[in-house]
Amino acid sequence: FPFITSPTDATWWLIGIIALTALIMIVIGNIFVSHNRVYRISQSQSDVQRDDSLALSRIKQLISETDKILANRTINGTAYTTGTTAIVLELPSFNASGSPIVGFDYAAIYVDMANPKKIYTDTQVTAGSKRPPGKKLLTDLNKTTIFRYNHTDPAQASAVTIYLKTSKIADVVNAESVASTTVYLQNK
């Protein structure tokens, strides 16, 4: 470099290059950190919407298949009562080939009061039923679930409105999804 005429000039030139390189590295690091934060927030929003959609779809399916809504029922040893955070269903039973069989399957869809972020189904089936028995987690991102009925006595209802709000916090940003739908009992 012809403009460097002394060792002192070379030292200052080297310090300048190091400082400029460090500044560029800091900018690139900040861009990387910001991009990762935006990605995590976007992924959380996607997770919440997917969870909300899948849970609502399963709830709608069970309600639409039901013969009737029950006021209460013990399913797999647990007592459930139909209300704003739970619904108890009596479902027709079908065998593996899809033919109706004698008896009913029973399902409860409920918010777990011990952990209100979780919504479960608990299903008890008649012998020979193709429906899978037991407890299944629908979502662990629940914020609010409300069941409303088109009759003051839920056992007389022919339609259920479901309000479902799911949420997840990512980098202090609350990603939320809200869905609401009305389901008519097809077998009523």
C-alpha cells in the first residue's frame, strides 16, 4: 500500500480494518438473531392455527355423529357433565366393516380442569365397535373453550356452537387463533 509511509500508519490502518470487520460481524449477528426471532414467532402462529383447526375438526366430527347429547355419564370410570366446558355424547356403534351394531359408544369432550390448556376426548366403546377407545389429547394450547346449545336443556339440543381459542407465547409475543362453528347433530 503506497499510502502507508510509517509503522504508525500501518497500525492505524490495521485497527481500522479490525474495527470495520467487527462492526460488520455485529450487524450480521443481529440480522441472524432477528431472523430467528421472526421465524419462531411465525412458527408459533402456525402451530396455534394448526392445533386449533385439528381440535375443532375432531370436535365437530364427534358431535355431528352423535345420536344425542347426554346430561351426564360415567365414561371409563370418570364422571362427566355436559356444560360450557364439557359435552357428553351418545354415539351409534359400527363394526370394522361399517355396519351398525347393537349398543352405543360414549364420548366426552372436555377441558381438563387440572390443566386448562388441555382439551381431551374420553371414549368408551361397545364390544366390536371400530371407534378407538380411551383418552386422547386434542390440544395442549387451549385458552378458552365454550360449548353452547340451541336448547336450555343440552339433552334436547340439536345443535352445538363451539368457541375455541388457542394460544402460545413465543419470544414474549402471544400467538392466538380463534375459531367458532355451529354443528348440527345429524342423527337427531
